[in-house]
Amino acid sequence: MNEVKKILILGGGYGGVKAGKILEKHFRKDPNVEITLVDMRPYHTLMTELHEVAGWRTEPESVQVSFKKIFGARRINVVLDKIENVDFEAKVAHGKLANYAFDYIVVGVGAEPEFFGIPGIKENSFTLWSFEDAMKIRNHVEHMYTEAAKELDPEKRRRMLTFVVAGAGFTGMELIGEFLEYRDVMCKKLYIDPKDVRVVNIEALPTILPILEEPLRAKAEKYLSKKHCEIHTSVAIVGAEPGKVLLKDGSAFETETFVWTCGVKGSSFAGSLALPMGKRNRIECDKGMRSTKYPNVYVVGDNAGLMMENGKPMAQIVESAHFSAETAAKNIVADIEGGEKHEFTPNYHGFMVSLGGRYGVANAMNWKTSGFIALFFKHFINMFYLFTIAGFNQVWEYFKHEFLDMKNDHTLIGGFISYKVRAYWPLLLRMWLGLMWLFEGINKIGEGWLNFAKGSSSGWMFSPGVVQKGVQVAVEATSAATATATTIAAATSAASAVTTTTVAAVSAASAAATTATTVAATSAASAAAAVPAAAEPVAKAFHVVWDLTKPIFNPSSGLVTWFRTTFMDGIFAYLPFSFFQIMIVVMEMAIGLALFGGCFTWLAAVASIGMCLVFTMSGMFAWDQLWFVFAAIVMLGGAGRAFGCDYWIVPRVKRWWNGTKFARNWHFYGDDPTK
């Protein structure tokens, strides 16, 4: 029996998750490889979106992706624990709850703020480098506005309404953008004059967003100035005290809210490891992301102290974490199975900065954009990343947080899609749509769709000359009845001859009466003719513009012909006509009953749209029937939970479904996984 190789990943950040996904996929079917990821939290944090939580743009859960969603039923052990130290010689990581042996270890424990030894900064500032940091800022800022609204002392009130952010990099600028938008919301809510609120940015360098090109920096600064943000560049901070930020020129900003975003370094835990260290707690490593001391120790993301060819350390950004994790994972595979070793080869795609929910600047793949397009790029990149780690479900969650559930119009498209219809308003529409489908099925029964002895009632759905399976049998069964009917018709014709003479006599008498009434009828007709003559100008002015009774697609059009010959003639004609007709009737009645009772409404609405699509493509659906489709679309929004069975059924079904292996393997969850 082969020895089991143990791979230990410390940290569930961008680098740790990427390495875990690659390694798990490669060794999924290898029972001799065991992968364990250890983190202190049960979720992966979207660090690049923390400013949205801090500024009240999105809800806290918008930046949390549970490891259950990410790894599902995959062969990777996710353990909640705090690693206190690592013995690299004994190959054991000592946690607070347990010890973890390893053959290979990936260190990706993240970073923390760098205060550069400036006195008072750490003790008197907020930071934005964790989910907990974002929540502290979020709650504090709301508290400041609430207290300032009722504060009578003008000095205290001024300090409460002054918000200072140190640092004009990505984090600082994005937080500034959120503060500006939140200012407008809270001032309106609490009757505060926006002119009383100061949002201040302090930067030691001569420009904001130094990593971007000058045109983009200028656009960002212009936008912030329009939003009445105070930007102070080439200004150094030399200290901080309670309620005060001290500047190098001797002046100070008095504020109760001071956020420090000026620097970052590897985590203190990474700095405490018995490994060769570079600057700022970054572990020395080669281009294969291996520690320079232990070849079985790999470092990724912000912990990697890899020096680039330009003499600068590897950039501490998300893409660096991904590329370094990919390199480390591939080299671990090579260590275990043999093969080519890999080197860190970054391929950066650009940078995107949001200044609130409605403006941003970006250099994506050398395409410099601002405003709507820049924000589109950022949302697209975020959704692509979420799709790679947790599938479509998490992309949908992101879309809901960023657009559907967004309040105060803080999106690039405003609030056009954020308003919701209460589920009880479409109640009658849901029941009426259900009744229509139910009676469609009942009417087909009345038309003989279940009376198979007379042959097919659905032949008109197929091309001329196409005979459904089983139709010929029905014709032979009815031929005897047809012959009998012919005999009866012959006998009847003889009797008809006798009656002809009688009819002639009656006709002579009728002629006299007709002549007498002609004069009166002519007078009445003359009077009636005057009405259409007078109405003719009106008819010309208001002629029929759109005949809603006509089919949406002409039955003889190329599209309908293709659909009919491909699907109806090519597939459904081979089904026994009796089965086909039963299927149609049952589906229509089932859709009707489900919609009427609010039972599995979403599925019934999808089936309704599907049936309408089939009828439309067959050239049988008229314009005045199109409301079936539009009503079904409304039903997709959870209409069955208002006075419907879905109120009880859907939560139970979701709990069952979210625990199935299929949902866990393919990230196809209804909400959150239950296992």
C-alpha cells in the first residue's frame, strides 16, 4: 500500500482557495493524497469588496463565501482552527484545537496593516483589512451620524461629521467613495445639512492612485472634487491622538473617524515562523514559490517575498495571489508525481477602482476607461472569479447584492431593477393564469383529444402528409362505422326525392309574401345606408392598425417550417398520437393546477413559458395570447409563497436539494449548502 501524502494549506484567502481548488481537482481520484485547509473562519472573505460593507452599500454577507459552497463534496478537508506555530523539521502544524502533520505545506495566511512606527496611529485609527474591520467602521460611522444629528455642541458635532481617510491607494479611494455616497443617504435621513459633513483624504505622495496613469488619476480626482471630497496630497501624517490626526506641518484634523489605509505587510503569524524573512514579514522564496530553506514549504499571496526582475517585491494584489498559488500547486503535483517544475509568471490584466457604486476608473488589458464601463469591468471580473470558485449560485448571490437588493440607487444602473413587487399583488394573476391553463386542458378533452377511436386531434400541429404514429390503426378501426354511415345516406336520398315536390309548392306561396315585404325592406335599407356613409370618414381615420388575432409567426414562414419539420415532424411524430395528446392535456392541466395552488410555482412558470414557446414556434400562438408568457415571467419571482403551497414546500425542497451530492459537486445550490 502506498504511503498517503498529506498537503496542508494554511489560510482560506485568495491564494489558499486557488491552491486548494487546483490540488483537489488534480488528486480527486487519488486516495493516496490528502488535502487539508485550515482557517479561523468558515468562509472566504472577498477582501477587495470590504469597502462596500464598511460604507453600508451592501450587506455583510455579500463579502462572505462559505467554504461549504466553494468545496462542496470535493475531497478536501476544511478545518476551523487557529494555527499557533509550525515545526518545519517535524512537519507538524500545531493548532489551538489539534495538530496537523504534513508532507507539503502552503502558507497563505494573508496580511495586516503596516503603521510604519508612527506614534498613536495603531491605537487611534480604524483599519480595513478584515471583515471585522469593515463591521467596526460600518457601525461606527452610522453611530457618528446618529449622534451628530442630536448634538448641540458645535465643536463636538464638527468632529463627529469629519471623516478622515489616510492613504490614496485602492483601499483608501474606494472607502472614500463609499463615505461620500453614505453621506448623502444619512444627511437626508437625519436632516443634516450635507455642507456640515467633511470627507477628507490625506496622502503623503503628490498624487492619488499612483499605480494608475495620469488621465485616470485626473478623472478620479475630478469626480471626487465634484462630490465635495477634500483631497490633501504631499501631506505627511506624523502621529495621532484621540480625536486628532497630526500633520507634519504642525496642523491637525480633529475627527472621531480616522481610517488608516497607508500600508500593508505580511501577517504577524507569518513573521513568527522559523523561515528566512524578507521585509515586512514576507517569507523568502524562489520563483517556484518554495521557501529558500525548506523545499516542501510553499508560500503564496501576501506572504511571498519573491523579488521580481525590476528589484521590487511581488505586488500584493489578488492576481499575484492567484498566480503564486497556481505555481505552488503545480509544483506540489510535480513533487509527488514527478514532471516539469513551474515558475511564477504573472500576467496581470489591469486595475479597477470603484469610487462608490456609480463611478469608477480602470485600466483593464490596456483599455483605459471610466464611469459605467469601468464599473462594468469590475463587476464582470468579480463575477468571473466567483464563478470559478463557487459556480453560478455565487454569481447570482453577487448579482442580487450588487443590483437587485441595492438600496439608495448605489449601482451603475441606478435603482431600476431594485424595486420589488410584493408576492400578494400577483396572487389573482397567478390564479387566473392557472385557470386558463386548466381550461385549455379541459377544452381539449371536450374536443376529443382523449377519444382515440376517432383518430388524431393533434394532426394539425404537423406538416401536411406527416402521419403520427398509431393514427393508421385508428383509421382502420373506424372504417366499418364509415361504411354503415354510407348505407344510411343512400336510403335517406330516396326519401329526399319525395320531399322535393312539397318544397316546390311551398316556394310558390313564399314568393308572393316576399314581394309584399320588398317595398318596406327597401325603405328601411335606404335609411340604414345613411349611417355607414356618415361613419366612413371615421373608419378611414381609425382603421385596424394591428390585428392581435393573427399568429405571431406565419405558419408558412421559414422559421416555423424549420421548427415544425425539425421538432414536430422529426421527433414528436414518432410518439404514439394517443401518448402525445395525453401528454399535452396532462401538462396543461398540471401547469394550471400548480399555478392556481401556488405549488412549485417556479417550475410551473418555466413549463408555461416553454409550452408557449412551442406553440409560438409552431405558428399557432396569436399576439393576444402573449400575455401567458409575460404573466409566467412575473410568477418566477416567488409568487407561490403568498397564499400558496410553496410557502411550506420550497424551504423543505431546498434543504433536501442543497444537501445532495450533485448540488455540492456542481455548486448548484438553491441558497446555501446544508451539508
